[in-house]
Amino acid sequence: MFCSPLNLYAFLAIVRQANQTFQTEKATGQILTLLDAFNKQWAEYTKELGGVLTKFTGFQEGLVSVISGTRFKKLRVAVGKMDDLRRKQGIPDAPLGALDGDDELEEAGDE
């Protein structure tokens, strides 16, 4: 095909534009494939995060139960009764670090 330099320039511009469009479509396909893979990983991540949240909520509820639940309250009542009995018997309060070492317990037992 014979053409003038001006027509050749226009023809080459169209070929270049077609090539750019093809490359853009190819990249778009790759991006959509990567986006699909990301979506699948995101779904797995949110699923695992939900499991962690469920376990954390259960742990938190268990912790609240341990520090203020029925068992804790019953233990507190039992300790209170032992403390009342100790006071009625006239036994003085134990020193703050009494349970830190065995030496102090042996000395108290010798008396």
C-alpha cells in the first residue's frame, strides 16, 4: 500500500493506539485476576478474624466470671467467714509477706 508521509503517520498512530488498547486490556485482565485472588484471601482473613473475635469474647466473659462471678463471690464469703473466725479467736493479722518464704512459716509453727 502506497501512502504519503502524512497518511503513514496517521496509520502508525492508529496502530500504536490499538497496541496500547490491547496492552491496557491485558493488564486489566491481570488486575481483575489479582483482585479475585485478593477477594478470596480477604474472605479467609475476615473469617479467621471472626473466629479470633469469638474466642476473645469468650475469654473476656470467662475472665469477668473469674473475677466477679458466682465462684468468686462464694470464695469471698468463705474467706470472710475464716477471717471472722480468726478475729473471734483473737488471732492477729498475718504480716503482708507471710506466705513469701517457708522460714517465716516454720518460725510461726515453733511458737
